[in-house]
Amino acid sequence: MSSPLLRVVVVNSHAQTRAVIRETLAAAMPSVAVVGEYHDVTEATQTMSGSRPDVVILEIPSAGAEAATPTLGLETLVRRLPDSAIVATSSNGAAEFVLQALRAGAMEFVREPIEPAELAAALDKLTRLRGRHVQRQPGRVLAVFSAKGGLGATTLAVNVGVCCAGLATTKRSLLVELDTRQSDIMTFLDLHPRYSILDVFESMDRIDESLLQGLMVKHASGLWVLPGPARIERAHLDGDQVHAGIAMLREHFDHVVLDLRHDVDPATVAALEAADTVLFVTSLNVSALRSGAAALAAFRHLGLDLKKVKVVVMRDGTGEDVTVKHARETLGLPVYWKTPSEYGPVVASINNGRPVVTDAPRSKFARSVRELAELLVNGRAVGPSATYRPVSRLAAAWPIKHLSRA
């Protein structure tokens, strides 16, 4: 397995010094990517919006006006980037000056002019002290899949994504439309992006934090979005591309929601394998359940871990001919969640290009999706829910009565 990518930001007033740092990192640590270079702390804090590097290599001035408060910029970055390790550099190597930098929050100090071996040793020591490469925990990946169109998978993915962004206010959430056909998410969220998933997945060999952010669009809810193309494209995503792309995205985002194609093709299979949780969307009608059963049979044949597959019944209560009991027997899995049938608010929100959870926040559907998102993000629902009932181990053996009760 390759080493995880270490994202580094360099803040130094000298272009030549920045070049030395960049060349040193490229030669000594191939798993390092310089994701930003800035002249000073002010430029860094203004430009580095949303970016959370693993390491910041920061110049501390020893001359000029800033030398009167040399560690002020360091203290600013420590507050702004509490999870980032800061390596201080300066031409002032006096013991008291170095101690002041360390007290202000620097984890290592390197004297300027920078010696490549000294910088590499400092980074190596820093990573060894932490026991692994300095990085935040990889993000959680949630895949939303339905075996056929028209069941509400994109509606669920969009609204769960918006809820994740709202629940995790200190973290970043991303919605990905893993499809090369014309984007639905652009319609659902009234977005007009210049780029699509093809631009990101075809640029992975040169992607960095700033380029990645430039290829995405941010919704008003705070949710980052990587949509499918604006028109149908001939290009196809292969399994290796998807595996690598998802691994890269989870390094940059805390919550990644994937809206998958309805086909069990190599790209979809790769996404299902990479996901931590799969919301398997179905509906209480014969056509949906037959398609779902066929898809789950394919999952089993491919060796997909069905423990992470959670069945979500959309539009519950639309009729009595097909029940939750039929769904459970046909699919061979318990029902994890049910959303109520509420045609008016859902269709109106799609026509308005707004998520249901913000367009009709008091609707039953919006409340149900918020509770589902809370359960997925924090492991618990917001409060008592008519749509979600935890299933005990004993009840799981005979789940039909438990899940179909009034």
C-alpha cells in the first residue's frame, strides 16, 4: 500500500526559499504534495479558505517591522489550523528565539538558509513522533444506490448531503454525482458549474487542494458539489479511476456522499466497495423490489460486504398491496429506514432547484431525512421518529412485525 498523501503549505517571503523547500520535499518525500505557497501569513489566511493542510512550513521574520512581534503570525495559524503541524523557519537561530517559536506552537524549527537535509530530518522526526504521516482521519463515504431510476435516490443523496453539511459545521461535506450522463444534481440544486466529475477524475495526476476546489462548486448550504457533466458524454469512468478518485476525495473531505448510477458497472462496483455505508433505495412496488433483488444478487456474487448495505424504503404508505414485509422477504435484508410519501413538497423543491430540507423544512419528508442524516453522521437520531425504529439483534431475526407495525 502506498504512503498516504501529506499536504504541505509553504509560507515564506522569499521565492528562492520556497523553491528550495518545494524541491527538497519532492526529492526526499515523494508522498508529499505542496498544496499552497504564500508570501506571508496575511495572504495565506485570506487565500487558504477551507484548506486544512497537514503541515505548514512558516517563515518567522527576524528583521523588518514584523520582527517586533515575530511569533504573531505563528500564533494566528495555530488558532486557525489546530490540526496542522507547523514547522518554523528563520534566519535567527538564537536559543531564546527558537524557544519562543516552540512555545508559540511550532513543532519543529529549521534555520535559514534552509539545508535540505535538515528540513527532511525535521519532517521525518515530526511524522515519527506522531506515529504516522501527519494527516486528519480520512473522510467517511456514503453511497446512495437504486437498481432503477425514478425511486428517489438522487433526491435522497442531495438532501442527505445538505444535512451533512449543516450538521458538521466544522467539517467539510461533498456530494459527488458518479455518472457521465447529463447531470440531475445541477437541476436539483440549480447549479451552473463549469466543470464536472470528468475534469477531476481525469486530472488526478496533477490535482492539489487549490485545483480541486476550483473544479468544484459550493452550494449555498455549505455543501461542496462535484456534478456529472452538463450533457451526455461518451467518456466512461473505470473501476481503477473511481477507486483512486474516492481515495483522493476522502482525504480532502470529512463526509463524501456518492450518487451512483443505476447500473452495476465497474465504476459503480468500485464505488460500492470503497463506501463505508451504502443506502440501498427501493420502493414498495413489484418492479422496484424485483430490480432491487436482482441488484443485491449481483452484490452477493461480486462479494460485496452486505453488512454495510442499509435498505431505505422511499414513499412509504403509498399503498397496501406491497408492504415492508414483502420488501424484507424479497430483498433478504431488514429495512433500515422509511421516508414518508409527500409528493407535493418534494416535486416543488425539485422544480425550484432547492433541497426539500431547506425549501420545505417542516415537511414530513424533510424531518425524516434530517433524522436519517443525524443517525449517519453522529450515530443517533435527533429525537423520536415515526420513520426509524432501531432493530435489536433478537428482532432482526424476525424483523417483519417489528418494521411494519403502525
